[in-house]
Amino acid sequence: AELDLIKISEDESLPKAKKIKIRTVQNNLETRVAVQGWIHRLRLQKGVAFITLRDGTGYIQAVLSGDLAKARTTQELTIESTVVIKGVISKLPEGKSAPGGVELKADYYEVVGLAPSGDEAFTNKVQENADPSLLLDQRHLALRGEALSSVMKVRAALLRAIRRFFQEEGLLEVTPPCMVQTQVEGGSTLFKMDYYGEEAYLTQSSQLYLETCLPALGDVYCVQESFRAEKSHTRRHLSEYTHIESELAFIEFDDLLSHLERLITTTVGYVLEDPEAGPLIQQLNPGFVAPKMPFKRMEYIHALDWLNEHGIPNEDGEKFKFGDDIAEAAERKMTDTIGVPILLIRFPVEIKSFYMQKCKDDPRVTESVDVLMPNVGEITGGSMRTYDYDELLASIKRENLDLDSYYWFTDQRKYGTCPHGGYGLGTERILAWLCDRFTVRDCSLYPRFTGRCKP
Ligand code: 4AD
């Protein structure tokens, strides 16, 4: 009853509070501010309440004392409730710690939305050690957690860095369609859809469209969703992922490889320099060191030797022989053991896509590359493209693809062909490597994979 008598009211004689976002606290020291956000952590003690407030741009500790702390409203606050807290921000004295080394001394606050307590309480919905599939059902709430939201911030910084790098290298951004009628990476992973009565697919890669842009726009790139109906559950496959792809005209295979090294080292450098993302990477992946150029280059055929020498079998449990696919497990073992980024090059024709240029010195292999990173494996796949018209037609036929639906692609070889190449990077794979996540699912906002299309 005594608590009910305490009324929280704002002292009108105080200076008007300046509305701020938490990321600007350091510029607003000793100013009366209003911070709006979600209660991230809450500690209620006798006569004092500590609230860690979160607004997506950062965290700040607010301290409520006196009547503010004693009021019933304060005693009934819950995690994830939204509040507006007004007060003055000041630096914490030596020896005390809180986010940003500051504290908000509250003189007034209002509840905007009280979150449930009891069974429905946030902490019951999102339990740290819960079954991953239960957590995925609650993804909309789980995103509020520190690790997941940090990865999403690094993700934004990575995409910013990639765009900055492409701009500096003179590539133009385009946005190809997601609904298409051609396959790029094999029929087994196509998502088919009914398109006004015609068969269409969700795109597996924007590569073919990027190739058509070269004569019009020069070197191009896109950041577009790609879709793969992957049947197997693995830690690095999603059904929908953000595909960073680029295509470069009048280059040779070696130019492609050095471009890839530059891309990775430069963008990782930009992300590490980023005042927000850099420290987050160190938190998520302590001791992470950016890779340096040049990367180790290894031919497919030498990778087979390495695997055989190290007793790592192929998918049939036998010694690797030319033409075998190096599947995920073997590839990871090799990459983790070698422990540095690898450009794995010159894959056999039969295990790679129809559009890949054959090597001049050995037509059994292609001018192709996979970039392999420790702890994740393949993060990028690229190649030079077959630019001879007849040779491309022969490949399309060899793969039993419907030639007619590729007329716009083969036309590129008719109306001014040129040697060119490109690659695709899986955004979630790079993030899994950068942020040391066990699976790419932790690097996507709302991951899609077999059996999971909600929320
Ligand atoms: O190696 P992929 O299949 O190559 C292509 O799609 C080319 N057409 C790209 C190009 O040259 N423009 O895929 C490229 C990258 C992979 O290295 C991997 O990082 C990512 O895309 N990737 C996936 N990421 C998550 N889930 C999946 N199911 C993925 N499939 C490929």
C-alpha cells in the first residue's frame, strides 16, 4: 500500500530532455536526455534499481533511486518492457563498469509497453540452452540476444565494406530478377514454381544475368538472394542465402584469383576498422586475425594427393581419384589442418558447372576456384566462363539443358564475346568464418532450410 502512494512524476523545472539514441551517449555527457528502449537486464534492490536499456544502437545502464526505485511500477518492471528514461548521463568513476563506461541517473521514466511476467515472461520464451528448433520458432524474440544481434551488425558492416570495395574497383551494382527460367548450378537444387501457368524457378545464382550486363555496363556485381533446394541438413547450407556475385570482363584466370584475394583481405580490413563491427568480431571470435595476401594456391589434383597422404577417404570410403568430388567433410578436414585460406583451383570438367572455361593446357580441368577458409570450408566459388559460342552450346547439350531457354545467354557469345569470369560469395558463410559461428543459420536473420520456413 505504501508503494502505491508513490507517484512517479516529472519535475517540470528540469531542463527539457534531449531525445537521443544510445550510440551517441559519449556526445551527450552531462546533458539531460531521454533514452527510449527495451529493458535488456534488470536488477531490483532495496532503494535502487539498475536497468540495462537497449535500443538496437547500444546498451546503457540507468540507475533509479529514491522514490523512483521504490514505486510499484518499478517493482513490477519486466525484461523486454519498453520504457523512456530521462536523466543525466555521466562517466562512471574508476573501478565501476557499465556499457560505454557511463551511467544514466534517472530522474523520471515512463513505461511504454509492459512485457509479460510469469509463464509468458521473455526469459521463458528464449532460454539460452533450449533446443535449437524451439529457439528458431522464437527467432523474432531470439534476435534480441547479444550474440545474434552482434552477428547481424557485423553482417551490415560486411555488406557496407563489400559495396565500398566494389565501388573502389569500379564495379556497378545491378539487381537481377529472382524469378527465372534457367538453372545455373544443376537441376537437383532447383525450387520450381508456377509462373502464370509456365514453369519457373527461384534463382540459384545471378551469374548468367551479370554476364549479360558486361557489354552494357562493364564490370558488375549484385547482392541478391539465391535459392537452393538442398536436401541435406548441414551446418553450411541454407535454402535461401544472400549471394554476393560479381562478373569481370576481359580478364584472365590469374586476374580473377588476385581480385578474390584483394576482395577478401580489403573487405575484412574495412570490417575490422569499423568502430562498431571491429570490436564485435573480437568479442565473437577472440584473437581473429585478418588473412594476408597472397593466399595459398592449390590445384585440385594436388588436393587429392594431400587427402590420400593424410588418409582422408572419399565419399565411398576409398582413396581419392581424379574426378571425385571433394565433399564437405574431407574439404573441412583439409582446410582446418592446413589452417590458412586456400584458393583451390582447376577442378575437373565433370564435377563443375556447364559454363566453366576449360584450361588451355589441360582440357580435363577448368579455370575454376573455390576459396576455402578454416572452420567453414568453401566460402566462394568462381571461374572463367566459356566464351566460345560452339563450345558453350556443346556444354549446354552435354548437360541436357534446354538450349532454347538459354538463347539470351548464348547470344552473349554471338554479339561480341570476350574472356570473362566471376564468382559468388555466400554472405552467411563469410560471416560464420568471421564471427566464428558453428552454423550459417546463426548468420541469417530468419534462416530457411529443409523443414523451416517460419517465422
Ligand atoms: O559455388 P556456387 O554454387 O557458385 C555459383 O552459384 C556461381 N554461379 C557463382 C558465380 O560464379 N557467380 O555458390 C557460390 C557460393 C558458395 O561458395 C557458397 O559460399 C554459397 O555460394 N552457397 C551457399 N551458401 C549457403 N547455403 C547454400 N545452400 C549455398 N550454396 C552455395
